[in-house]
Amino acid sequence: MSGLSEVLEQVRQKISLYQGKELNEANTKMALIDPVLRALGWDLGNLEEVLQEYRRQPKDNPVDYAFFLLRTARLFLEAKSLGENLDDPKWAKQIMGYALVAGVKWVVVTNGDEYRIYNSSEAVPIEEKMFGRAVRLSDSTSRAEETLALLSKERITDLEELWRAQVVDRRVLRTLEALFPPDPDPALMRLVKKRAGDLRSGDIRASLARLRVQFDFPVEPKTAPVGNAERKTPSKKPPAAEGKRETRQVVGVPLRDVISAGLLRPPLKLTSHYRGTDFEAELLPDGAVTFRGKMYKTCSGAADFARSTITGRPMSTNGWVFWEYRDQNGNLVPLDTARQEFSKRRAK
């Protein structure tokens, strides 16, 4: 996958230019959607990989894009014109019904700015079929690159793992919420009474009635904090990929520039938690990163190798979101926080 962040930045500029100018569906696909799909690694000229106006049977309504792996349809995408309101459930219902019949699990609905990913085969209400949350390219806080990277030719299979984590989180959340007021679960009452010692049941019930509990799960389960623009077709040897990454930092921002601006102060400890494993690395003054005794020219080179030690295979990763550091307030934040601040200052 080549230059996703750079392409998304170009598309954002086009969205700003065309917003409110009644861009029709065909032009939305050509100007806004097709460039993103190419950056995700899909060959729009290869009819064994991507079919437009796809019909499983001649009588069927066409699907705007059907994506194939090993000649098997894996993903449908329905395109709408820029500015179309995707909150209308008919858009998702229409394509998901067809996807279910066609045996295609993953469905995307987009107007070129907003992208929504759905699991057509999950037997839940339509609002629970959506993966994570909708992302909007024009919203810099929506983490669009990270989510869209999951639609790449090389990453589409990872959706299954992340979806499962999301389903489990939802069920656990409902179970936990059911334990608490307004009608406390008897099992919770007994547990509190057992652990609190000599408190009376009435006092415990009254206390629970005053309690306000909030459970917080990530919107997208952080099973695999992976990236986007810095991901190309994985090389067989992670070190070989390192030399290529220097020219494709997110939106053209090398770490050394962020360091020169005083937003990061090396030597700086970097950490990450992935699949139950804690990683530590160090950011050096020239923007290189050392990890387990080896030096990497970019944060993504180090992140690639870190993930591969768990998965057993080369893993292309956005190091800006994989690695975290402690800011001036002692809070653990992604490296991308400093990059975003640098971009804001540069834009002024």
C-alpha cells in the first residue's frame, strides 16, 4: 500500500474545494474514492481484483465496487455523492442485504468523505453491524487513516479479529451495566456485602443507588494498533523496509523535524503494548529509534519489527500511533500527538 496519508491529504483538499457544489456520484468516485482505493493497494484496472457495477446475477442491482481475493468476493463498497447523508439506514440496508445473499461479509458505504464499515453477516440490529465508528476524512480527529488501512488488500483479513474484540466488548459492557442501579443485581449485592464486612443490605442498596458508574471501551478495539500511510507491501526482511520509509513519513513530516521544533526531547523512552506484550524503545536526537539493540531510521521501522516478534511475520505498522511517550504532564500519548501539533504550527 503506497502513500495513503499523502493521498488522503490530497482528497481532503478536494473535499474542501467541492463541498456544497453538488458533486454527483460518478465524479465523487473519480475524484475522491478511486484515489483512496488505489492507495489501499487495490488495482482498479484488474478485473480479477476489482469489478465496478458488479452483478452476481443479471437481474441484481449493481454494486459500485466488488473486491476480490483469490477470485472470491470479500468486500462490497457502495458509493454515494459527496454531501449525501449516510445516516439514512436505507443505504446500508440495501447493500448489506445483497452482500448477505452473495456471501460477502464486509460492506463499506461512503460519500467520499465519510466511510462506514459494516459486517453484513452478524445477526444484530443494523446499528450494531457497524465496525467501530464512522470516520470522516475532513475530520482530523477521526483517525481515518488507521481505520481505512483495514480495507487495504493486505489487511482486509484483520477485520475479523478486530470485529470479534468489538463484539466481546459490547457483551461485556451490557453485562456490567446490568449489575448496577436502578435495580442492583442480587449477585452484586452479595459480593459487596461479603467484601464490605458488617454493612447492612439496606445501606448497600442505598449506596449503590447513589453510585454513578461509567465503563469505557475503545471505539475501535486496540487489538492491533496499526497504521496507514507508512505501510507499503511488506518486505520479506524488515530492515530492508527501513531504508524506504524515510521519504514517506505521515504527511511528509519526519521525526527529526518534530524534534527540531522542540516538541520531542530525545533521548526519549517509547513504549507500546501489543497483544499482551510490553515493548520499550528509545527515540534518538536524529529521529532514529533503537529497539532491542538495533537502530531503525524511522519509528515505523522499529514498530514493524516489534509486531513481527509477536506475529512471526513481517508487519507493516504506523509507528506514529504504535509508539507512545510521556508528555510534559506525565500522560502517555502517541507520537502522533507531537506530529499533529507540529502540523498545526506549520500551517499557521
